[in-house]
Amino acid sequence: MSVKRHFLRLVRLSFYMALLMVLLVAVGVAVIYVHFMPQLPSTDSLREVQLQVPLRVYTKDKKLIAEFGEQRRMPLQAQQIPQTMINAVLAAEDSRFFEHRGVDVKGLTRAAVNLLSTGELSQGGSTITMQVARNFFLTPEKKFVRKIREILLAIKIETELSKEDILELYLNKIFFGHRAYGIGAAAQVYYGRSIEDLSLPEYAMLAGIPKAPSSNNPVSNPERAMQRRNYILRRMMELEYITQAEYENAIKAPMTASLRRTVMESESSYVAEMVRAYMQTHYEDAYTGGYRVYTTITTPLQEAANQALRKSLYTYTERYGYGGVLDKVTLPAENVEAFAEKTLANYPRYADLYPSLVLAVENNTATAYHAQAGRFTLSWDNLNWARRYAGENRINPSPRRVTDVVNVGDVIYVRPVKGKVAPPALREADEVEVEEAQPTDPVTWRLAEVPRIQGALVALNPNDGAVIALVGGFDFYHSKFNRVVQALRQPGSNFKPFIYSAALENGYHPATMINDSPLVYKVGNKIWKPENYSHRFYGPTSFRKALTYSRNLVSIRILEKIGVDTAIDYVVNFGFKRERIPKNLTIALGTGEITPMELARAYAVFANGGFLIEPYVVSHIEDYNGKVVYQANPLVVCHSCEVEAVQVTQEAEPSTSPPPSTKPVSREEAELNALAEFSVPTESGTSPTTRYAPRAIRPQNAWLMTSILQDVISQGTAAQAKRTFTERSDLAGKTGTTNGPNDAWFSGYMPDIVATAWVGFDQPRPLGKTETGGRAALPMWIEFMKTALQQWPERPVEKPAGLVTVQIDPRTGLLARPGQAGSRSETFFTEAVPKRRAPAAASSSTWSSGQGSGTSSPPQTQSQMLW
């Protein structure tokens, strides 16, 4: 009886103890709930979570140019993620995910036992929902209080979001190593393919990475990654996600993962930097907001521009000789190629230049090696240009044998001149690398070196200002300075057409005769005696011929006649900045400071019939969700809308905006502003209202100037272009060469495209006494236009009303006599047609006035010029 009574007492005690425990647990839970729940963050933000997605820049034809951002991420929606990938993740991380309500009691129990036995709080027991709570809201610290918050927050998330939403957040947030965040980016980084294109073992490999991104990484630790992959495949079989046969086939699959960074589909780094500068100054979340910026650049023309610029700079460099090998090393007796690869890794790769190691020299050829080509031969034809460099005004004798140029152990640069090269490996300076590929054509290699000079090339659509190709230098990773928009250089004779256009509005016409004779000016205590490039004088010369052959003295006489102030007031209508134009006669020779972009914009006025457009690079911008947040609304040319166009005026309209800040601008800010200046039209947004380009000059003036500039190509200083494009008569342009000569230019156009090419040293110095715009810059323009003109058939410019074509006497510029031999046709403004006929025996001393109405004396050959 006593035993029974003792047993009942024990049962009651146990019951009370259990009840007490339940009460204590209930009180504990209540205390935890009351204490912690108010501290939990709201999960509302998860519904509109903004993941850190990098900025991506594309061409007009949707080729990727660049990616900016610390995190590589490609967010996916739940329905875009294959079920096999989801199953692999569940097998690896949380097989009971669709059964629990945010907390897996079994897993937590195991974690609690581990805590009691070891005193350490492990990550065991964390469900996918708990990991979402930790990754989005909490710190990764292993603290007991944080674990409580994690559990409560997971329960809260489960009550407010669906399982699919939670899984989507997890798979887009989790870190996979090598800057890859989210399953979409991981598929690209490790396999170079979209997630839906992977195989079962590849899904399992990715699923195994998040647990330990460093130690389970297939690139950093392939052996451990394979073990983890096979464990996950076994778990998938045990959970009946896959069959026994699928499992056995999958574990036999070899390792296929490798580091595959984002493929850049268009080499447009200078454009990408312009976009980055614009986005940085206009969007606070530029690098994390997932913006996709689509530019106006077209991939084929951009590639043509890259090749044209580099070919021109190589050609110039080869004219003056070889600067020498990069280095000299001693070759080992064995494993020469492995030694070569290790050695060459110390030398940067620029543009299409490949560091290479000379392995042998024999039979007037050299055998060299680099990783992309392996062993290859340099023929004598691709070496014999390399006379020793002695400066730009001296040419050394050509080499007679290979050993005069290279020897065994020399580290050199080579470039492909024929055939196609496999895309090269990652450059140290690159953010990206391209996919591996094999060359499809035999490659011929040529000895090369980094060009001593620099260049720039920009091409615009003259009808709306869209930049269709832009190269700011030889190679962005060699020099990030964008010469298209940042280099202020003297344009030389490339500026003359704007002076001549002003002259047409101030009494001159294409047949006006001007004396090409010596000029002498006293400037203070100095004497200025300008000369023609040829150092010759040609006597009476027509206005048309003077520009066609770029006669300096005639240009100065014209400017002196119309007046410097009048000319400056006129040329600013082309978009030039008044403060950078000297107020003296030297502007007839192009002594102002202008960027290649500004020149291209100005020539677009001639190309489009007289309208001032705004160059721009950004077409539209999409946010993370694909919504267009910016749409370019450029100024467009409309010949029938001139009533709505605004005449460019010399005095600015009164502004309602506050005055500009006088706060000093840092160098970095100034550089960003310069880069961003031409990124978008000055007035932007999504407004559908069409903006019409203002008229800068009369259409009749634009037509006459184009007519003269076509002569520059057909018979003048740019005749090389005519020899190349023999079937076309719609090309117009002008060469430019500055004193030194320091700068070489060519700007040319037809109605659908205008392009400007520049060549020079970054620190101005002479290019060489024989270098001109026609020799150094025109070839770049021609090479580019070989590709560009394939897109646009010949399109003669329609002559506008207000012009009259008559026969003239070429000696005097007066009307030709009926039946006069040697007369030629010339076009005039209606009001400027000569009224007199040439006399039967016109002498060279007979002059046509600016109005074409009689004779006058030529300008004085000596005068005082005010500066």
C-alpha cells in the first residue's frame, strides 16, 4: 500500500513539474514574444526588395558593352528557375522546406543538443526561410539572441509570404563566390550559360556552393566541390527527386565548371565610361539599382572604328621605325612554353597587341610564342619595317636581317594582320573576359609596338545627333583619357569651312577671286608672316579653289575682310564655345581649342542642311524591373518644320534658373562632367513631344559649302578618299593640319553620317615634317567609312530654292560670255549672281568684288592687325 501511495505521489509530482515546465515555457515564450517581436523589422520590404544588381551598358543592337558593380547578380523569377535546380537546393539546404512553417523543429533540436554538448551555437537547423531572414535583415554573427530573432522573423515571413516568394528571394540573394550573387549569376560565372541550359550534375554543383562559398567552390577547391556535388546527388536520389539511373550517370559526369566572367560583346570601353560618368552623377544607386543603359552605338561600326584607328596609328608608327623589344630573357633548356607563359604574364596586353617570346631565329624568319597562338612564325615581310627609331624627322636605314630586329629571348609585341584570332584570356586590367574560342582562319602575325601617338574617331547621325561609333584612344586600358570629348586641340584647316561659311553670308560667293600673295602683319614688336603649307603663292584664286586646296593666305584675307568679330558671331552658331576662339586673324588657320566631338557636331550642320543637333550616347535606360526611366528625346532635323525651329542667337535668352554655383569643382568632378556632357540630350525624359533642331545656317549656305567640300575630296587635299570611293559623289570633307605639325584632322560626311578623325601626341609636339591631315588622319576616316558606307547608298543633296547655277569665267568669277571656251558652272545665292560678263581678254588684275558686281582692288598686302 505504501508503495502504491509513493507511486501516486511521484506521478502527481511529475505532473506538477511538467505543468510547471509548460507554464515556464509558456511564460518564456510570452516574454520572448513581448520583448523581441516589437524589435523585429517589417517584412513588407521583402515584397519590393531591391537586390544589388550591377549597372549594365549595351549597344543599340543589344550587345553588352560593360558591367559596373561589386556584385554580379542576375535576378530570376520563381517560374524561371528549373525544378531540378530547386530540388538540388532543397536536398542541400532544407528538404522539409514545403512542410514546415519557417522553423524545422528536428533541425533545431539537433542544434540545441550540439549547443548543450559543445557550448557552441552552430548553423545547424537553419531553414531556407531562416537564411532569408538572416541575409536580408540580420547579421551573420552566431549569437543566441540573434538566433531567437532569426526564428521569430522566419515565422513572421512564413505568415506573410508564399513559399515560392521565399524561395525566389533566397535563390537571388545567396552568395556563390567570385562576386556571384544569386543562382542566375552563378550559372553564368561557372558555366557561361543561362540557368535553364545546365545539366543535373551542374545543378548539384551550384547547390553545393552556398554552404561554404570558399571551400566548396569548384574553381578554388574542385576536389571538395565534387565531393559536395555527389553528396547532393545522393540526397536527391534518397528524396526521390531523381532516379537511381540518373544518379549513377550524374556522379560519373566530369567537372565542367570554370571561371567564366561576363562576355563583353562589343569593345566600346570609352563609351561605357561616358555612360558610367553620367549614371554616377544622376543616379545615387547607379551601381546597385540594376539599370540597363542602351546606347546609340552600333556594334559593326564601333568595331570598324576601333580597327580603323589602330591601323592608322600602327601605320604612322611603322613609318618612323621600331622603338625596340620590351625585354630580354634567357630561355631554359626544357619546358620552354610553360616558361614563356609565366614570363609573358608580366607584360600587359593592349588592344590587339599580344606579348610574345622569341624562341628561335633562322632562315630570315623568327619563331615566337604566346598563349593564344602557341608557336607561330614571323616572316621577314612582317619584320623588315622595323628600322631603328630615330625621331619623327629622321629615317634610319632599313634592317638587312632578322637579327637586326629581334633575337632569341626577346619579349616583343605582335599583332594579327590577317585571319581571325581566338578571343584572348583575361587581362589584368579588365573587369571581364570573353569566352574561349578557336581561331577560324589562319593568322598572320606582324611585329608591333604600342603606338607612340594617339588618335580619336567619332561618328554621328547628323539628323538627330546619335553617336554611332566612338573611340577615345588606342586602348582604354592603356589610357582612359577620352580624346573625343576631353582633348582640346587646335583644329587647323579643319576649321576653315566655318570661316568660309561666314564669308558666304558677308559678300563672298564660290567664284569670288582673292589674291593668294604674301601677307605681313606687325603684332606689337613682332612680325607675323603666315604662309601656305607649300610655301608658295598662287596669285588670284577663287573662293572655291582656295578652300579645296586649303590656301592659308586666302583664308586670312577673307577673315580680315569680313572681320574677326563678325566671323566669331557666326561660327558659334555651329556649337563652338566663344571663349575658346581667339579674337584675332589666326582663327582663319584654326588656332582655337576644340574637341573632336565638337567638330563632328559642327560638320553635321553642313551634312543635315543647316541645323544644330546635340550629340548624345544614351538612347534609353531601364530600371531593374524593365521599366523605362529615361528615353532620349533628341533634337531632330525637320526641313518642313522650320517655323517651329528656333534661330540660334548670339545673346542667350534670359534664364529662370538660379545662377550656377560658384563652389570649386574638383578635378574628378570636372572629368565626370566632360565625359557626361554628350551622354544625353540636354532636355530628357519620356515626353513624346518632338524637339526640332534649331537652324544654324541657311540651307543655301549649307548646300554651297557641301558642294565646295565635295571638291576637297574629288580633287583637293582629300583626293585619296575619291580614289578609294570611286563610285560615290556624295562625300564631302576637309583635312586639317596645325603648326608643327602637331595635329592631323579629317572631318567628312554624307547626308546620313558625319565622322571626325584626329591624330596627335597627348603632349603636343611635332608629328613629323611630312605629316598632314591627308596623310595621318584621312586614312583612319577612309578605313572606317569602308564599313560605314555599306549601310548608306549614295544620296545626293537636293538643291534648295534660292540658288542659281550659271556659267562663269574661271579667271575672273564673272559671267562667261556666250559660247566661251573653258567656262564652268558655278552656283550662287540668287542675290549674289554676278551681273557682269567677263571681258574678252580678262587680265589677272581684274577682280570680282564680294557682290560680283564689278571690280575692286585686292586687299592690301601689309596692314596693322589688332589683337
